[in-house]
Amino acid sequence: MYRVRPLPSYLVQRYHGWKATGYADNKAWYKRLASDGQHPRAMVIACCDSRVNVISIFGADQGEFFIHRNIANLVPPYQPDGDHHGTSAAVEYAVRVLKVSNLIILGHSGCGGIKGCIDMCKGNAPELEAKDSFVGRWMGILRPRFERVADIEDEEAQAQAMEKQAIVTSLENLMTFPWIGTSVDAGELTLHGLWNDIGEGSLEHYNPQTDSFHQV
């Protein structure tokens, strides 16, 4: 049994500040969100990285995006094996229940998960190779892609290339879900791959026809 401790004071202060301003000024909107349920226009699968703020990047309102975050914004392939699949469950709910019309994979620069994957592929991360490493097993989704960037000598360029491979991998894995393929073919759902350079504030969009990323 863990010991219950007080919430950090800075979080308490920020909450009260929001309740007195942000909430008070928009109380009717929050009441509507609560009573009408959620009707997001898009799902965004982003990295857990604390520097990636999906709401800020797109200037979105609450209720506009259904957001799922995980290490390196990866989507595993369709695997109905009865095991626990948090990302797959989120995708299923967004597409089959909420009926989102756009599904966005949002990757970013300086991704720690991607660096860990590269280190594993180079034999420099024995701790991630351990069977009890959740991060290592998760990044195994991307590991086969390393051969596509292995010859890039510059480490930063290699990392960015691998970050983009993660986005493409996730898009391809999404299409292994039968009900996603059906929705895409019917024109009810569109998939998008985006890469965000945190330092530059830039955004690149993946074009599957050219297999390349272009500035938005």
C-alpha cells in the first residue's frame, strides 16, 4: 500500500487559478461538453514527450481532438490475441465509436524512444534488450526499420530519419486493422503523418505517393 501525500502545491495553485478564470469565463462551454458528450473531429496519436503539446500546435479547443500518447507515437500491427493493447483500444474507440474523420500520427524531433531504438539496433542499450524492459519491447515495433537509416553517418540526421520511419510504420500498421482499411476505402477516414521540429516550430506532412515529408 502506497502512502497518500498532498498534491504538490504548485499544481493546487494552478488548478484554483484555472477554476477562477479559464473555467469561470467559459462555464457554459464546459457544461455543454459534459452534457453533449465528445464529438472530436480527429484522433491524434502523439509521443508522451512533455515538450509536444498537441493542443497548442493546432490551437485546438477542448473536445476537438481525441488524443492518445505513447512512447514514440507508435501503432502496433493488428493483433487480436486477447492481450492488453492500449493503443489499439484507443484507435478502435476513436474510429468505430467516435467516428473520427481524420487520424493523425504526430512524431517529433529529439525523441528519446527513437534514440533508444537506435541504440538497441547498434548494440548499445543492453538494458533495453532485457525481457523486463517495457520500453525495449515496445520499440521492437520499429526495430526492423533501422536498416533503412543504418547508412546515415550523421547522428542527428539518422535520428530524424528514424523518427519519420516511426510515423510511416504507424501509418502502415494502422492499415492492418480491417475496419480502418474499410473506413479509408469508403472515404470516411483519412490518415495523416506529421513530424514536428520542436526547436524550429515547423511541421512536415508525409506524402505516401513520394514517400517523403514536406513542410506544411
